[in-house]
Amino acid sequence: MNPEDIINKYYVTGSPLWVTLTEHSKAVRDKALQIIAQHPELGADATFVSEASMLHDIGIYLTNAPDLYCVGDMPYICHGYLGRELLEKEGYPLHALICERHTGTGLSMATILNQNLPIPHRDMLPTSIEEQIICFADKFYSKSHALTKPKTVKKIIKSMAKHGEDQVIRFRSWCEMFL
């Protein structure tokens, strides 16, 4: 599987949105692969992580996020499950789960219901080690500015605290596992 072929099917090569998606995804991929290299005891599949990292945000073009050059109709929070649907249609169900499960440190059904989020009512928590690594790596890179400059752990935790203590707890546990 070549992630670039899938990206280029849905994004105009060289467009500002394509650059945002691919630069962000490359930074996430490189961080995820660095984690795998430093932690062989985790037994993570590096090829899968490389591919899925490049595709984790494939659904952003369907959302309305003008600061990211996204001019779709859906709220940005929907990009994960929309990416899942897209990759399932492409025949990549495991890669699709990465899309759905990478928002924050994942979203539980309780969080989705309590916050009345406009996404399907099901757990969207990363379960496999590959899902967890990509979700963790994604937190270090923004799509809205400084695409390839990593955020500090302190800054990530401060941002996550606004979304609930469970997000911070999960992120801190990943820091212990992956850093």
C-alpha cells in the first residue's frame, strides 16, 4: 500500500491543504517511528505505523476548518470517523481505525455523550500499540502553525487539561511508555 496514492486521490498535490496534511503526517510518522526504534520491546509494526501515520488525518478535507484550508461541511471533530469511513471504502480497515481513534488521546463513549459531540456513539479509544503510538506522536505536532516543530510535553498537557483529566492521565501514561 502506498499512502501517497490515497492522499493524492483526495487532495490536490501541492495545494496548501495537501502541504498541511503531508507535512504534519510526515512529522507524526517520523516521531512514531522514532518511538518504535527506541522501544523494540513494544513489538510495534513499523511498516503499518509508517503507512497509518501518513493517513491518520485523511478525513480533514471533509471538514470546515478554513485556517487549515479545509472547506468541507462537517465540524472538524468529525475528521476521524470520516477518515475511517474513507479508508474502509479503500479496503484498509486497520488503517481506518487509526483515523477514528487518534482524536485527543481517544474518545470514550461517555465523553462523546457527556460532551454531546457530533460523532457516532461508540468508543473511539486507541487499543493496539500502533494506535497508541500514532495517537501519542500526533499530539506533538500542530496542523495550524509550525507544522514540523514539536510541542513540549508541558504544552500538550496544558492543552489537554481543557478536555478532561482522563485525556491527561492517558497522555502521561504514554509519556512513561514511549519517552
